[in-house]
Amino acid sequence: MHALEAGGLDNWEWYGEALEGWHAENDLDESVEALFDDIQGTLQEGTYEPSERGAGFAFDDSVQEAAVQLIHNWIADNLEIIKTANK
């Protein structure tokens, strides 16, 4: 209801247009969650224990570069959704 009112809906004629921004935000949220999962998985692939047990974990620099590339690709793929969601 709030999305409809925010979109200026005062009759059913513009129903689809009123929900356009809401759908874009929803798509963006889902895409960001998927991106986070991809980055987390990529970083975990290169995780190793640098010294003795319990000292913590690190990841290889090449894995970090792969994660950064995922972000660049995501931005390029979702630029239109981002613009629509921010209207």
C-alpha cells in the first residue's frame, strides 16, 4: 500500500507504474544478497590457516582480486536496476 501511495497511485490505471520502483528495489536487494554469497564463496575458496591451529585464517591475494572482479561485474550488470531503484 505504501509503495502504491508513494508511486502516486490514486486509481488502478497506473497500478503497474506505481509498483515499478518497488520491484526495482526488491530486485536490487536480491541481487546484492546473491553478490555477497558469491564474494563470500570466492574468498572461502582461497582460505588457509597461515600458522598453527587457532591463529585465524587468511586468504590468497588472487582470491581477493577475483572478489573485486565480481563486484565490478555486478555493477556493470545491475546499473540500470540501481538507477531505477534510486528514482
